[in-house]
Amino acid sequence: MTAAPNPAPSLIAIDWGTTNRRGYLLNREGIILDSYFDGDGLTNIRDGAYEASLKILAAPWVAQWGSLPILMSGMIGASTGWVDAGYCPVPVNSEGLSKELVCVSEEKNIWIVPGVRTLDNSGNPDVIRGEEVQSLAIGGYSDQLMVVAPGTHSKWIHIQDKSITGFTTFLTGDLFDAVLNHTIISVLNDQARVMNDDAFYRGVRAGFSEYQNLLHTLFSARTNVLFKNLLPTEVSDYLSGLLIGGEIGSGRSEVGMTDAVFVLIGASDLTERYKRAFGACEITAEIMNTNTVGKVYSGIARSAGLIG
Amino acid sequence: MTAAPNPAPSLIAIDWGTTNRRGYLLNREGIILDSYFDGDGLTNIRDGAYEASLKILAAPWVAQWGSLPILMSGMIGASTGWVDAGYCPVPVNSEGLSKELVCVSEEKNIWIVPGVRTLDNSGNPDVIRGEEVQSLAIGGYSDQLMVVAPGTHSKWIHIQDKSITGFTTFLTGDLFDAVLNHTIISVLNDQARVMNDDAFYRGVRAGFSEYQNLLHTLFSARTNVLFKNLLPTEVSDYLSGLLIGGEIGSGRSEVGMTDAVFVLIGASDLTERYKRAFGACEITAEIMNTNTVGKVYSGIARSAGLIG
């Protein structure tokens, strides 16, 4: 018989993003005692009313347990968020992040985890904000991980020995919407689409094998309809496959490593889609949940001395 | 003293595109005796009123010279145009095109030049329509040419011994508009831009050296503003450079040839921009006009027996 986790909460942690946010009530060890989800992401906060919005999230917990330290991550710490929490350079781990927390209110004990920055092959900056906590939550799984967080801006985050050592952003989701709705391809896209596996896989294979030639390969979403190799209802899935396949080709080439374990995190429909795409490219990628995110938040809070 | 060209017109040729069209009054040898330009491209023709629109173009010439054969090329022969003129496979030259002319009206002697089709490395179809005549107009200049026609859908057309042997379409211009106006990059783009050479060249170099990683490199148009390496007024030129540099990198790699002469054709502002981009990539590309396009039209018309 193991001891029951200590039920006394020590920390409120919030993953506060652009469109949604998720709050966690955590004990000292980062066990999630309760959680809360709503759509009050940054774009839904009017006139900078962050504190009022935070109160809505925290009120039931504070009513029951009294005032607790609050640790936030995600776009809430962007230059367009509540307080700009800046970016730590790679390599960085939980302890490194804990040293750079930015204080929103000393009195109310509210803190923000900084984002992480790196430089790409051209010397251009790249950034993550929110995914640093999520990816570190996977860190104990293997010494060498590539955490892939698909989305509007897909992130490939390289974790070695529980540190973030590098990452790359891909504009995949953002570009998918822009190309599907605002280029010549839009006139061929029949919105009455149904999920089409064959079109998706054909797109994945074309994107993966020709990732270095994406500016051209995108045109095949038009010409294949023109030559009746693709139905208008299949354009969306073909294009989705083309861009995800292109991301995988480009990402794997960028990474240049074959011994890393590929792990997918995020919304289940998108990670499922990516898992199938990785499979079509003959790369094994496992979907993992980020339930251990509480341990990362509590670890950072302990290192920073926010909790005992 | 050379003989004056025969002033008797033999043919009306029309390059009829999506947004504009240009008509030529040609003698038997393809000398341009007169020309006409207007904005009655396909998107401006209502209810399929092609014949009425053609009459406007041809009326002054017909009034003066009587009825003449009419030979058209461009999107007028697309599946969405007047009559679908189909596509010839590569390799093809003027004579090959002349064998596949599609008749709009035997009585009125109206014909359309087919487009050209090829297959890319993934086995996906690629097409040109209109550029086949324009690029063949350059054909006498060298035995081995890469004709680059920048635009919404940039075309790289390989000409060997006056035949089109292959080509590649790049979605460069289309993607530029979509990314600039419909992705995260739009919020950082200050429309009050002025032409910025430095930003353009930085974009070109990044796009050229990382063309195989475009899905990621696009994100640098955002992060460079975030880190104040780029002004919001410079985003447009940086992105333009990034995509054109990416096209040149991808195109040159696709081509895999170093001994071809690179020639730019098309609107002067865009070809100038491409010439500067090629220069920044240390590739010499000359701008050439397509004034000899008349000789291609008359050559096709003679081969097809439309004119004596």
C-alpha cells in the first residue's frame, strides 16, 4: 500500500495560450489535484483585463484553500501578453527556467515562466513559449527525445538529458489555412470534403520526398485536380498531407539524427493525423500525454523558492 | 539599304491571360505591325462573352485590312476559358504546337495554341499556358536556356535547341500574398513600407541558403521583428526576398545544371527584382524582352497552314 498523495495544494499553475488556458491545482510534488479549462486565451481578454480573468480561474480554489502562489506559462508572457517574460537561451532545463521567472505581482505572488530562444542555421532567432514546460514534462522518458507539438506553428523540440537543447518552428498549420483559402488552390477546394485517407497519404509522400521543393510541390494540389487525379473534395486532405509530409522531411533533415525517440504531444485529432503521417514516412512517433506537466511546474516553483 | 518589311498583315495573334491580354497585328514573317493591350483578361469577361470581347480587339484591324486568321494563346485555352485547348507533352517546339491547335471557329478562322504539360520528380503534373509562346520567343538566343517568368505562379522553362524540354512552376507570388496577409506575419507587417534593399537581400540570402527548409524559414519574418532585427515596414521586402531566394535555390537545385543561360522575361518591375535576387545568389540572369513573340505566332500559323 502506497501513501496517498498529499492533498494539501501548494501551487496554482496555468498554461495560458492564445486561444485557451488550462489551470492546475498542484501539491508540492506536482500531483494534479484539480484542473480547469476555458476559452479565455489572450485573444479573448479585452482591455488587458488579465487580473479579472485570472480571478475567475482561481476563485474556487482560493475560496477552499486560501491564497496560493500562481505560476503561469505560455503566451501570457509574450510581448503582447500581460507582462513580457522574455526568453531564455538554449540549452535550458527546469532549474534554468526557475532562475528567470518574471514577477507580475510580488504581493499576490504571481509569476511567469520565460519562453526559450535559439538561433537557426541562418542565424535567425526562433522561439517557443508554453511548449518548454510541455516538452520538459516528457523529458524523463528517454535521454534523447524529439518532442513534436503540431499546430498553427508546429514545434520540434529536442530534449537531451531533461534539457531543451534546440528546437525548430514550422509554419505548417498557418500556411495550410492561408494556402487553402487564399491562393489559386482555394478555387479548387470543395468545402464539402470528407476525410480522405488516400489523398492525405499521397500528399504526405509527395511532401516528404520533395520537402526541399515545397514552393513548387504546392502547385500539385492544383494540377492533380486539373488532370482529375484528385477530386475537389480531396484537395484539403491532400494539401494537409503535403504540408505535414514537408514538415517531417524538413524537420528530420534539420535534426540529422536517427537515434532520437519521436514523441507527439497536443490535441488528439492533430497528433493522430501526425502519427499517421510519420508512419507513412516510415518513422515511428508515439503520442504521449503531458499529464506530468504538474511536476515541471512544481519543480520550477520549488527551485525558485515560491513553494517550500 | 534593306528592304522594308512587308506591310501586308497576315495574322492577328493574342496573348490572352487571366487579367490582361495583348493583341498583335503580324505580317507573314511575324513582324509586329501594330499591337493592342487592355485589361479584358478572363476574370473580366462576363457570361462567356469572349467573341464580343475579341471583336473589340480586332475591329480596327479588320476594318482596315479585312478578315484575318486569329491565333490565341494563354488562359483563353484553359478548361475555364473559351475552349479547352488541352496540353502538349514535353519535349515540344513551335512545330509540335502547330499540330495541336484547337479550332474555336472554322468559319471565322479562330484558333488556340495548346498549353504544355510535364511531370515533376514526384510524378505530379505541371503545366504552362501562354509562357510556351513567350519562352520560345527567346529560343534563338542560346542552345541551352532557362527562361524564368516571375509572377503569381513563377515558371522556370528549360529550352534546348528551340524546344521546351521541361519546366517547373513555383507558387512564389501567390504564396507571398497569402503569407503576408493571412498568417501570423500579417500582424507584423506595416503597410506603410518603403522599398528596403537591405531587408530584401537578407531575405534572399536566407531563402536561398535554406530553400529546403522554407516551412521553417518563413517564421523568421516574425522572429526578426520580435527581436528588433527587422522593422515592421521591412517585413514585406524581407518576405519577398525570402520567397524569391527560396525559388532560386529550389529552382537551381531542380535544374541541376550550371551551363544554362538564365533569362528573365515579364513585367519590368518584377524582372528587375528577380535580377537583383539572382545577383545576390551569385547567378547571372539577363532580362530579355519577348518582342520576337510575333515570329513564334507566325511560325505556328505557317506550320498549321493558317497562313501561306
